[in-house]
Amino acid sequence: MKIRYYQKKPGSKVFKTQYVKIMCFFVGRALAAVSKVDQEVKEEIATLPEGFTFMLKILPYGPSLAVTYQQKRLRYEGGNYPEEQADVVIMIKNIEAAFLLFTFQEGTALAFCRDRMAVKGDLTTAMAIVRCLNIVETYLLPKFLAKKALKRYPEWNFFRKHLGRIVIYFRTLTGI
Amino acid sequence: MKEYYEFFCPVKMVVGHKALDHIPYELDSLGAKHPMFITDQGVVSAGLLKHVENAFKNSGMIIGPVFDEVPADSSLTVVNQLASLYQDQSCDSIIAIGGGSVIDTAKGVNIVVSEQATDLMKFTGAGALKKPLKPFIVIPTTAGTGSEVTLVAVIADHEKDQKMLFTSYFLLPNLAVLDSRMTLTLPPHLTAATGMDALTHAVEAYSCLGKNPLSDAYAFQAIGLISQHLIPVTKNPQDKERRLQMAQASTMAGIAFSNSMVGLVHTLGHTIGAICHVPHGMAMSILLPFVLEYNLKNDPSGDYQQNISQLLLPLLGDEVYASTKHEYRADKVITYIKRMKEQLYQLTKMPRTLKETGKVEEAQLEEIAQASLGDASITYNPVEVEFKEALAVLKSAY
């Protein structure tokens, strides 16, 4: 007796994927920018070995961002960096989890605690990068959004918060 | 609702009086007949290895190779040597008998022999293991670390003076055997320290950001058992029934924290252990009430107070819980834990403060606070912690 069945292609979540791709681009550029401007980030990354690469990837096939530590700064490597060459990879398990994170409905720490992410590589270094990402969020987001993303909104002085924000935005948009 | 969590505990528990005698059957179920035994001199001198050897009578299985010199804090060199011995002797499984160091060493050996590697270093961090490991049985001889149900191994590289962390679901043993005989000879000061370690696991699992209903159930029950049995068994170490209850509590606390992680107590405790070599359970006992106070004072959401308040029920029972006003319950939990510490000090001289350990100088507190910020567990603490806050907690615990 012949069994009736069907197969179909899974399709894709176009809007969410494109949104996350754009956010990955900005976050990657912003990580590079804060590494040049913010003292706290400079101290966090100071212990990284030269050539160290961190990657944030959305499973199974991206988008992604990668940054490399070179000459005391982070350099944005784009969204096509080969995963096997990265030293630490934070993998967000699916596009829905990434969308929650990048729309600030769930903070980075909470997303981590809720097992939305897996880490490949050294956990201690991954934590240092997560702290840098928190600083990036503080610079890029208005206070009411940043408070959702962070455990505690930091108390920064005027120059760091406002002038720093202008510089970070400028460097993020221009890539300088 | 955006809540999401993961819970995983595939470890089979074999629990009770004479539980060891089920090991040959369980080995056969796993398709194994030639296990390597890994233990330490403490277990041997306490006569505990004899119980395990006796369990193999009538089984027809050879007992050995037996390695009984695992150092405290485990060792990368020993792991690599044991892996060579495993291959040379054509073993097909591993039995670990001991505390956290023995179990972690055995986990490390299992990585090397299963991946057919020669060096454990290639598998540090998370995500390095891709397939199940060899059959692995754990027989804990302390009632504290919960290593028999955790997916983590910490192994010291003494040459580079650093500790390496291995994390994988594949590190979980196939079987954990809780036999009341295996903790009977645990000295009172270790009973106290490991018991408080288990209490800290359960409290942090219940109150940190990774908490979930399944781990809460284990943590809640563990806290009740520890509250009932830790002080009495410290006074009367030969009480088999209480020893079994504490072993179960420790395993339940291990299941809880393995699935919801821990927070600031472990963040600071790991660093104090690494820098000042304060034993882990002792550090947990000292820090627990001070971290609870810090988190309670600084959590704006009120969730932490809610969570800690609920722990008054397993700690002091339904009558005390019902008769205590809601806003005072969390403080009563902390007061009770401090009282437990005081009682354990009277019984075993277990230090109540960092200064009493004799191993921590006040001048080291800044170094400890700075180094602790790199510990991954800090992410799970419900309240943000920076250098000055970590230092303040350490000073209050000093």
C-alpha cells in the first residue's frame, strides 16, 4: 500500500534575520569604537592575547559578527568570519532568541542565564566580552531601553555618557 | 511570556544502605566489565575502598587497575598519566570514589580516553566535546560538592599555576551511587564544611537568575534536609540514616545548581580558594550570609527578597514560617544561617570569618575582589557587582 507524505522547504524568517544582521553590524562596529574610546573596555581587553578573535553567531547559519584584538584595540572583522578560526564563540541558539536580545526584550545577562546561548572556548574571556557588550549597550541605547538590557544602569559622568556617546556613534557609523 | 530554561540530569541514582552492591549489575547494563578505579589516600585510609572491593565479590570482575593517589585540587599531569594507564590496561569504564578532586580527575581522564587524545588541554572551555564518553560511575565520599551530578570539571595545571574549566553535558556520569557507609567516616570539620557547601549550592540555585521550577524543587528539598540533619550528624557522625539524608541533600543541591548555576558566593569563594587556598566549603560557609545581605539590600525588584523569604519554610518549618511576617522572613533566614555557622564553629571550630581562617590577609581583599570579576558565575547573581561592591562584601566577611 502506498503511503502518502509530503516534504517542504522550511523557509526563513526574513524580517527578523535582516534586523539581527543589521544589529550585528552596528554592535561589531560599536565594539571596535568603544575599544578605542572607553577606558573600562580598554582595561577589560588589555589581558587578551594579540590576535584573539571573539565571534557572536546566531545558529544555525548566521548572521554573525567577529572582532579581533590587535594592537590594544578590537577590530571588526565583518559577518563572514570563519567560525573555526575564532578563539571564543558565543552562539545564540536560534533567530528568535537573537531577536529577543537585539530588541532588548531580554537583557544579555538574563539571556545567558536562560540558556539562550552556548559558549565555545574560554568562559572567563567570554564574560569579559559580555561586559564590553554591556558598555556598548549603555552607549548606544537611550536609558529606558538600556535599563531593560542591563542588570543595573551605570552611573557615568556627563562627559563619558554624552560626549562619549557622540564619539561612539560617529565611529560606529563611519567605521573610523 | 518570555521565560525559557533548560534542565538536564541523565544521571541514574542508586541510593540506600548497601547500594554499592548494585555496581556490578549496573556496569553490566552499561556493557562494561573492566573498570579503572580512581581514588585518593584519604578514602583508602578511611577504609572506604574496602566497601567497594567487597561489592565486587561474586561478580567475576577484576578489581583494578586501582589508582589511589589523586592529589587535592586534581592535577593535569595525573590525568594524562591515568589516561595512559587506562589505555595500557584496556579498561572500558571508570569508577571514581572520593570527593570533588577525585571526581573531577576522573572526568578529565574520561575526556582523554574517550577522545583518544594524549593531552587534556585541547578540551578546555565549553563545547569542545562532541560525543558521549566512556561508562562512568561516581561514588561520592563527601556530602557537599555535588560533583556526581554536575557538568563541570576543574583541573589544576600546577606547572602554569592555573585552574582549567571543562564544561559539557557529556561529563555527567552514567551512575551516582549514594551508600550510607561512604560518608560515615567523614570527620566533623569536613562534614560541616561540605554540608555548608551543599546549602550554598541550594540557596544560590533557588535565588539566582538561572532559577527554574525544576531546579527549585530540588533546591527546596535539599535545604530542608540540610537544616534537619547537618548539625545532628556533625554531633553524631555514626548516624547512618542522617549520613544518607545528607548525601541525598548534597546530590539534590548539585542537581539544582547544575541546572540553574550559582552566584556571588561562588564568585568570591572560587577566587579566595585560588589565591588564599581556603577550602571551598569553608569559604562558602563564611560568605553565604554576607552575600545574602548584600543582594537583599541592593535588589530593586524585590524578587530576591521574595525568593529568600520562601526558604524560611524548609529551614525552620511551617510553624515558624507562618508566624513570621512576610517582610521579616528573609532576615530570619540570614539570622538562622549565621546561627548554623556559630553552632558548627562550636562543634568543629570551622571559621566564621575570613580572618579566622588564618589564610586571608586584609591586604589581599582588593586582589580577590578584582580577580573575582572574571568568574563566569557573577553573571548569574541577581544584583550587579562591581569591584567596590565585591570588596565591600569581602570586608564585611573579614
